[in-house]
Amino acid sequence: MKRFTNKVAVVTGGSTGIGRACAQEFAAEGAAVVIADVNEEQGEALALALVAEGGQALFQHTDVAQEESVARMAEAAGERFGGIDILVNSAAIQSYGSVVTTNEDTWDRTIDVNLKGIYLASRFCIPSMALRGGGSVVSIASVQGIMSQPDVAAYAATKGAIIAMTRTMALDHAGAGVRVNALSPGSIDTPMLRHSAELFFPDAVAETVESWGDLHPLGRVGQPREIARVVLFLSSDDASFMTGANVVVDGGLSIGLFSPSQD
Ligand SMILES: NC(=O)c1ccc[n+]([C@@H]2O[C@H](COP(=O)([O-])OP(=O)(O)OC[C@H]3O[C@@H](n4cnc5c(N)ncnc54)[C@H](O)[C@@H]3O)[C@@H](O)[C@H]2O)c1
């Protein structure tokens, strides 16, 4: 028996980056995986690849900001795999700007995808977990929920809110056996991070990612799998007494005033 045999894991944002690594790791450990994402091309290809490797996977086109879309996704998970045990909220968008320079559409879309998306996915997945005797929700927040940088007003607001919402969700659903935790990564080498590097330094993406790595005491950015392994731990019985936590996985980024790797 693998660790997640007979478990059904929904991963929002599962087509790329951290979500993708979670989908791959869950499938490798026996879970049936629902990849819920707007990126159809990469999501479909991933689901096919996981099935070809002997796993169980379904891609379901899902916009986490749209109630009907999320409801359909949870329904599809139930129809195909019989219910839901695990939810990983990884879907998000990065936006830049202060409160003065962020326009209302960007503000609203950032809040809708990053925060309302977690509310909607949780709303439609937790009842199934409760019916099955319990489950786990892991929401990917960020170190930007506990420390800050300039010009990320909307994004940082969502990440701080996720950590607060995790606590209240943990209290609300503990009685049903549903554990709810947040995970706050430092810089992780994903399309989102590379897109940010490209935005500011289009001619030096690799160098920029490397220099961001230098800000972390471990001297590098993280890899998506290094987040996924902790997500799987939090979703497993090994974390059976953990709920309401914000687990920081950041190569030490948030612990010091300067990084030894910058010496
Ligand atoms: N990469 C980092 O350095 C870093 C650091 C801290 C936190 N995070 C967080 O980790 C999570 C994953 O980020 P990532 O770096 O893997 O980014 P990513 O851009 O590689 O992946 C995000 C995924 O979400 C999907 N998505 C976007 N909008 C969606 C929507 N409306 N509905 C459904 N899916 C949608 C995208 O298609 C994509 O597949 C995010 O919550 C992000 O904020 C990332």
C-alpha cells in the first residue's frame, strides 16, 4: 500500500509549478488526482502522463474564481473518484503595484483568484471530506503573508488573509476531522517566479533567479518538489495532530536580517 492509496486529492493550480509537483507526488504515492486549473493544455498533458505511468488522474478545467466552475469540478471529482479527501489550494496569480498604482480590475482579480478561489474550493470540497470521516486542506500562502516587499499590495493582502483564514477554517472543521494548514514558500523556481524575473529583467532571467536565491540563507531558490513533499506530509496521517498552522518552507529567507550567502 502506498501512503495515499484510496485517497482523492484535488490540486488547484495543478497544471504548472508547485501545484504540478503536488499532483505528480500524490499520484506517485497512490492518490487519485484531480488537476483543477485554467491551463488546459498543460493540465491535460499532465493527467495523460500520470495515467500513462499507472496513476489515476483527471484534468478538470476550473476557474477557481467562478462559483459554478468550482462546483462542477467538485462534482466531477465525486463522479469519477467517489469523493474528495485532500484539497491543495495552489492556484494564484502574481500582481504588482502599490495601492496607488494598482487599478481596480487588477485588485479584484488578484483577490478573486488568490483568496476567493480558496473559499470556493474549500466550500465545495470540505463537505465531501466530512462525509468520508475527515480530510486535509493545504493552502499555499507565501512568506509575503508574514514579511513584505514594495509594490505587491494586492498579492500580499491575499497571502496574509490566507494565513488568517486557515486558522478560522481549522477551528470550523476540526469537529469533522478536517485539518486545515497553510504553507508559506520562499522563492520557488516555477513559471510564476520566472515570469516575475522576466517582467523586471527581461534580458537576465537566469541571473535574476540566481540573485534571488542568494537572499535565502541556503543560497538558492527552492524547487517545486521541495514544497510538494511538505504538502504531502501535511496531508498525511504523519501530520495528524497539525491544524491551523502556517508552515514556512523558505530556505531560511524569513529568519534573518541578512543572508550568509550574500557575503
Ligand atoms: N513560486 C514562488 O516563488 C512562490 C513563492 C511563494 C508562494 N507561491 C505561491 O505558490 C502557489 C503556486 O505558485 P507557482 O509559483 O507554482 O505559480 P504558477 O504560475 O507556476 O502556477 C499557478 C497555477 O495556477 C493556475 N491558475 C491561475 N489562475 C487560475 C484560476 N483562476 N483558476 C485555476 N487555476 C488558475 C495557473 O494556470 C498555474 O497553473 C501560488 O499560490 C503562489 O502564490 C509561489
